[in-house]
Amino acid sequence: MTFIARTRSGLVDGLLHSSRAFLVGTAIIASSMTFLSTTDAQAQKVLRVGNDGEPQSMDPHFISTVQTSRISDDMFLGLLTYGPDGEPVAGAAESWDVSEDGKTYTFKIRDHTWSDGVPVTAQDFIAGWERLLAPETGAEYASLLYIIEGAEDINSGKEGAKLGANALDDKTLEVKLTAPAPYFLAQLTHQTAFAIPRHTIEKFGRDWVKAENIVVNGPYKLEEWVPNVHSKLVKNDAFYDAANVAIDEVVYYNYEDLTAMQNRFRAGELDVTRMIASEQISWLKDNMADSLRIAPYAGIYYVAIRTNKEPFGDVRIRKALSLAINREAITDSVLKTGEIPAYSFVPPGTGNYGEPSYVSWKDQSYADNLAEAKKLLAEAGYGPDKPLKFTLRYNTQENNKRFAIAAQNMWKQIGVEAELFNAEGKIHFADLKVGDFELARAGWIADYNDAQNFLFLGETRTGPLNYAAFNNARFDELMLAAEQESDLKSRATLMQQAEAVMMEEQPYIPIFYYVSKQLVSPKIEGWIDNAPDRHLTRWLDLKN
Amino acid sequence: MILYAFRRLMIAIPTLFIVITVAFFMMRAAPGGPFDQERVLPPEIERNIKAAYDLDKPLVEQYVIYLGKILRGDFGPSIKIRDFTVAELIMAGAPASIQLGLSAIVLALVFGVGLGTYAALHQNTKTDFAVMGVAMVGIAVPNFVMAPLLSLIFGVYLSLLPTAGWGGGDLKYKILPIIALALPQVAYIARLTRGSMVEVLHSNYIRTARAKGLRERLVVIRHAIRGALLPVVSYLGPATAAVMTGSVVIESIFGAPGIGTYFVKAALNRDYPLVMGVVIVYAVLIIFLNFLVDMVYGLLDPKLKTQ
């Protein structure tokens, strides 16, 4: 109570002294609080994770948020799974072969069972994929498996379409792809590619995911899900590698209020927070340096320019707008939340790639950039007498607003008048989809660790997700060639050439690469920062 | 009285129907849909999903289907929290919301009426100013400031209570959310009580009571409070409905279960069935509590009773 005593005002003092009842009440509350503050003894190893969002579903086919996939990654084991460092490692498949042309994969399924003892078979994987792709399922992420032969046709409802996946026997699965896709193995770690327990789904239908019905093939099993509060998982003793799983129970607490989540961490009630309140980063750096983890994350924050709207078809204008953005000022002075200035579309460290193709003027001074931008604008017919005017749209969020205001002022230096317009996320992205914008803020987090998963956003065939409506024959050609290339090195070179085209054309202005920001208690062992930001509980341990 | 009650109940049905209709169409008029997000869906997938949720049918047909379903007590599945039906989500959150809300309103009533009466009896003294000053602060400081402050002071600095969480519903987890919910209500009720008490204390029937030689304590308890409580009672109807349907601030800061979050999150997510579900619950509660208030009014106010 000392804190309160110190902050009491004279006015409040008067009230406290004059009210006997209040004093008695305070005494009762204070004594009961002391009684209540005793903590429960913990016999088991329980990992308490602050998760920045409510899960959507425990059914892998209806998961599209990273907050939910953290939970499903603990429950289900894909053919491949994330290793301790986020890299794909053998999961439900113990080994695999790839054909010469890179288009046929043969997996040997590990001898393991569902949590109810029923063996996991190759058919369980095929059934899972067929369910995901069936149009009536309405799975948001079905397109992730389109690389498998026949997948897109099935999902589009084409009659007679057949999936290119065969069970050669219970433990051998053969998969045929439409193109040699080295990222296919990484894709298999994704929840869309998980097997499903056919016998449980047949028995319980939609309710198979309820805690009392669900069966899993991963290290943890759902014990309870209290909406709005937490999802509790307990160790699955039937897991093939259960002997090496140290943590007995993991509880994911849903938190959208990041400050509240942080307070719980500070009070020792959480061991991990998967996000931090960015505005408090300096305080965290000063006071909780041993817990704060900031690491590159496979994602890009960018501004899309609608290239089919005049005058944005003109590359000189797009390039001028990009040149005028002082990225270092945005990350270091405006946002100050640890992000990394971006001069390429593919973040450095992305899989199957090597060094990204940066904009040619990456190392030029900002003053030179401004001068060049002004020159380009003048060439395009814009200047003090005829300023370029447009609207920059963003979805309502504090950091987006700070970025937009900064960008507006940076463009002002080259005589450009940008108006800002913000809308709630749903409206913003609905407008982006139909191309109802001139310039707009957007972002992309990779689904799997491969450069193709960034660059495809610039392909004409990508459709509505190509926000810029970028239509460049050379770029499309290079991406198509990369898709058909089975040699990893040559494929990377083709994609780097494609990215170079994109960086020269600037349909997307890269602003910064995302970073993962979290608090991890020093008690936790086995936590390795990694770009996909995957930290499966099975690899972690808690020191006493 | 019974006839009056029956009439009021009869009006409730069309009122509810209008609320449902307006909410349904307003929700659909809002731009953007449940599947508009940072990651745009390929057209064929969007088509599949819309069909799965009947969202591809004409709006009027969807409305008729929806009305038919709710008449059968089926609120449908949530679009965004797919493993639960709307009814399950509401049933899972409502007990906590009701518990927290009712506790808060009882606390607010006891302290609010107590403090308000005390201030009125000491009108224009230091005590009066102190109580009303604090009440003013209570009204002015929003919940989203008060709640983290309480959590920081009692949870982080003093380590007396958990900063947040639900712990299966242990009392210690409920104390801070209840206090945070009650504080603004205490303040508001205290001001209301003081205002009407001051007015009542100057009325003729109180003067008569005093003239009869009744002791001041009896004058207040037997005569004044009844009259002074009338505005508080009419405030209690909507206030109780509001706190019992949860609070997005309290739930998200204290990590407590409840249905308050759904009012905001479901609307932002365009989770149509869930929005409709919570709107209906809220409307029914408001209608019911207002009805209750009218009944209590009749009991408290002798003038109404004779009419």
C-alpha cells in the first residue's frame, strides 16, 4: 500500500479520514489480497505463452493466422516439420526421394500413430489434401497446394480432376508436381499439408476438433480451449518422440492488448510473449534486455503503386517516389521499433535464394537520391508549376499512420503533394483487391521460406494479389523459367534477375523488412531466433 | 399492473424484430467482408468460401434464412472462431460477463449510493467536495487507463493479485476486473444520488417528517432515500445491461472471458453471425432490464402506484 500512500492527494486524504467504513473495507481487502497472493506449487513443466490473437480453429484446414498455426504446429506433424532453428526437418516422413526432373516426390511415412493409437498412413495425407481442396470445404489456404498436379482443378470444381498423389502402400506416398518446386518440401511444414485423422472426422464431423474428440499425431494434444482466454495443450504420450519432449503442458493465452500481455510477463505470469508493445521498445531495451528478442522476420512492408492508373504507368514517377523515401529515417527515427530498412523486395536470408537484388541506388546518399528524384519527375513533366498529386492509402493503425505522415513529408521535398486516407483494415484490403487506389500501404509475410513466395506478387497471373497490377513481360518470363528450373542455383539466378527487373520498375516501393519482436524468459532453453519465427514447444525446455 | 406488464412484453417482440432487421442490414451495408484481408484470396477460393457460408445468395434471401434459423434458436457458426457456434461462444462467455457485471453493479450501488448520500448530507462541506471530486475523476478517467493502472500497481509493483488471467475463475483473478468495471459506475451513481438526494432533502414531505420530530437518520433512511433512488433506478437498467454484456477493455486487459470483446472484434472481423448473436443478447437484456426498472419504479414511487 506504500505506493498509494505516496500518491494520495490532500483531497483524498480528507475523504479517507472521514470515512470509517472505507478504512475498514480497505483493511479487509488488503488482508485478503495478502492471503490470495500465495502461488500454487507447480509440479509439472508448464510453458505459458502470450499469443497475440484468438485462435481461429484447431482444424488445420481452417487456419490462416500465424497465431493459430503456432498452436496447430504443436499438435500436428507434417511430412516435414520445423526444426529448432525454423528449418524444415523430417516429420511424419522419415525420408524421401526426388525424381531427376524434380517433379515426383516419394515419401516414406514414419511408423507412428494418432493419439488414439490408430496408425498414420499415406492415405491420411491424401485424404487431408483432398478435403482441403474440395470446393465445399471452403478452405482459405487451399491455393498453397496448387503445385500438386490436379490440385487447382479440384479446387475450382472441374469435373474429373484427379489429385497427383498416390499411396503406393500404407507407408509410401508418391506426389506429382506441376513443376519442379524446391520449396515444396518447406511447404509441407505448413498446416495445409497436414494429414487428417479420417476415422475421427467420419465419427464426429465438424466437432472432431473439440477437446474431447480431437486426435493428433504431433507432440501435444488439445486439453481445453476457453474462447477469449486460453488454449491449453498437454503432452501427447503416443507421440513417436515423446521421450525427448521436455515440457508437459503449454498454455497459449490470447492477448490483443500487448501492454497487458507485457505486464503479465513482467509479473512472471508468462514465459514468452510472441509480440511486444512496440512503442515501449526503448524501455524494454533498457530494462528487460535479457528477455527481449528482435530478429529478422520473413516479411516486407511496402507501398504498392497502381501501375495501370495514370500517371503511375510511368516508371520515372515510380522510381522518383521510391528514391524520395528515407528508409533509415523511417526505421530509426519515426518508428523506432527495430525494423530494417528495405532496398529489395525479398528479405535477405530468404531460403533457396542467396543475396537479393537491391535497387541500383541502394548505396547512394539521400541527398543524391532527392536530386535524382526531382530530375526524374521533371522529365515526366512534373515540377513546381505542376505538382504531382495523389492519395496514399493505409489501414488504420498507429505505425502505418506514422509511416504515412513521414512519407508525405519526404515526398513534399520533391514537390509531390500526397493526401493521406486511412480506412479500417477490411475496407482497405477490399479496395486494394479491386484496385481502387493510387498508392497504398501493404505487407507480406512469407508462407514458406522461399523467394518465389515474395516475387510471385509481381506476376501478372497472380491476379488480385498483384496489387500494383504490375504487368511486365520480362519479369513474368523469368519467373516462369524459374518455375521450370530444377537446378536450385540456376533457379535462384533467374529469380534474382526477375527481382532486379522489379526493383528497376518499382511497382512496389520496399520500405522495411519486418522483424519478430518478443519477450522470452531466460529460463527457456532451446529458443533459437529464426526468420520463419517458428518455435515448436517440443524443442524447448524450462530451467528451474 | 399485470396488464401493464403484459402490454410492455407485447411491445418487446416488434422492438426486437426491428433491432434484428436493422442490425442485419447495417452490418451488411458496411464495406468489406469477412474474407477481405491483407492476403487477398484467389477468386475461386473466395467463391467456395462464400458458398460455404451462404454469403453468395441474395441479401434478402440470406435475411429470410437467418430469421428462420433464429426462430429455431440456431444462431449459426461463428465465421472467425470456427470451432464454436455463436450460441456456444455466448454461453461460454456470458457466465463470466454476468458474474463480473453483477458484482460490479452491486459494488457500485453500495458504494455509489453510500457516498452520494453521505456527500448530500454534508452538502458544500470539504467532505462533499472531496467525494464529488473523486467521483468526477472516476467518470473522467476511462477504463482503458484505469484497468492497466490497477494491473500494474496491484499485479506488477505490489504482487498482491494476478495482473491478469482467469485461473479457472478463482476469486483472486476477479477482484481487479470487478473493481475496474465498478469504479466509473460508483462515481456516476454517487453523483446521481447526491444530486437527487439534495433535491429530496429540500422537499416538503421531508420537512414534514422532520417537523414530526423524526430523527435525522430515520428521515434519510425511511423517507429520503426512496425518493432519491428514482433516478438511480432508471439509470441502473441500461447500466446493468451494459456491464453484464462484458467490456472489451476489461476483457482484453485482464484476459478475462466474456462476450464484450465480440461486440468490437466480431464487428471489425465482419463475423456476421457473431455480431447478430451479441446484438440480440444485448437487446433482449436491455428490454428486460428496462421492464424490470419500470416495475421497481412503480414500487418505489407512490404516485405511479396509484395511477
